[in-house]
Amino acid sequence: MSAAPEHGTQAFPGALCPIEIPLPTRRATIRLARSLAPGLRVGDLLVLSGPLGSGKTFFVRALCRALGVPESVPVTSPSFTLVRPYAEGRIPIVHADLYRIGASEEVDMLGLRALRAEALVLVEWGRPYAAQLGGEAISVELDTAEGRRRARLDGDDAGRARLVRLVRPSSFFLPA
Ligand SMILES: Nc1ncnc2c1ncn2[C@@H]1O[C@H](COP(=O)(O)OP(=O)(O)OP(=O)(O)O)[C@@H](O)[C@H]1O
Ligand SMILES: [Mg+2]
């Protein structure tokens, strides 16, 4: 009889995915960001999806704060500038919002793929472009169906392998 795969190994990175996390309060969203932040590094790509107002920007802001971007630096949706860098945290961060992208060639023009060499890249409305942005993407889907907020964490194969390393289930139960 073979042993069950140990949590955190790469043997079956998809076995835990998607990971669903209820987000009944803003505090819960902040806690999720805080639990993911310590493991994030330059080169990581998080693609955020979910309907308008589902909390993509809120989550990005919480992640920026958890990575050390001070409250004095506003973290708002870069809907018009499309891309916004933050240099004030533990690692460089690039926040993009592709809601207004008309054609996939426009994504290439933003240079996000190359920016992964020097920053953690967080992309609202980015999931359709995950492969174009270099793949190994962690997907954060924010869902508000039936009035209940939750995050669904998943990824492509390599993204899932990254994800299971980032997620420490016990961390969701730490006091806020
Ligand atoms: N549990 C929660 N997690 C995150 N945001 C929440 C939560 N509960 C309420 N909110 C509120 O929901 C709103 C989410 O707005 P936000 O701009 O982050 O959404 P968005 O997904 O980025 O929208 P858009 O598609 O327009 O970019 C905020 O006003 C936030 O305060
Ligand atoms: Mg937004």
C-alpha cells in the first residue's frame, strides 16, 4: 500500500486544488493575504479574477501591505494607467488591471512578462492571459455567488506546485 502524498510535496501538487477559502469579512481577506505574503517572491505571477467589486483590488492592497508597502502609499486600481509599480515593500511589486484591454497583443505591449524578472506581478482580470504572461501562474478567483464571498486558489501545473508551497492551512486560523 502506498503512502498518501505529504502536503507540500510536488508529487501531486494538484491534489489540494482548487483551495477554497471563505472570506466572510474584509478581515478574512486581509488574513489570506498575510498568510500568502511571506512565501511570495520576485517572478511569481498572481492572476486575479472574479466579478466587478468582488475584491480583487482589496486583496492586492492587502497583499501590498503584508509585503511592507506603507499605508501612506495608496494602492488603488490601475484601471486607467493599467500598470503600477510599488517599490516600497520587501520585494518590488507590479500591479496591473487588464479590464480595459481590447486585444491580447496589447498585453504584450505592457511588458508584464519581462517585469516578472524583477517583480512580483499581480494582475486583475489576468487569468485569460496567464500563459501569455509566462505561465506558472497562481490563480486567485474571488467569488461572490449567493452573497457569500470566497477565494478559490488554483493554477496551471507549475502554478499549483508554487501554490501548495505557499499555503499553510494552519495559517488561516491564526488570530487576525
Ligand atoms: N470579504 C471581503 N473581501 C474583500 N472586499 C470586501 C469584503 N467585504 C466587502 N468588501 C468590499 O468590497 C469591495 C471590493 O472592491 P474592489 O475594488 O476590491 O473589487 P474589484 O474586484 O477590484 O473590482 P473591479 O472589478 O472593479 O476592479 C470593497 O469596497 C471592499 O471594502
Ligand atoms: Mg479592481
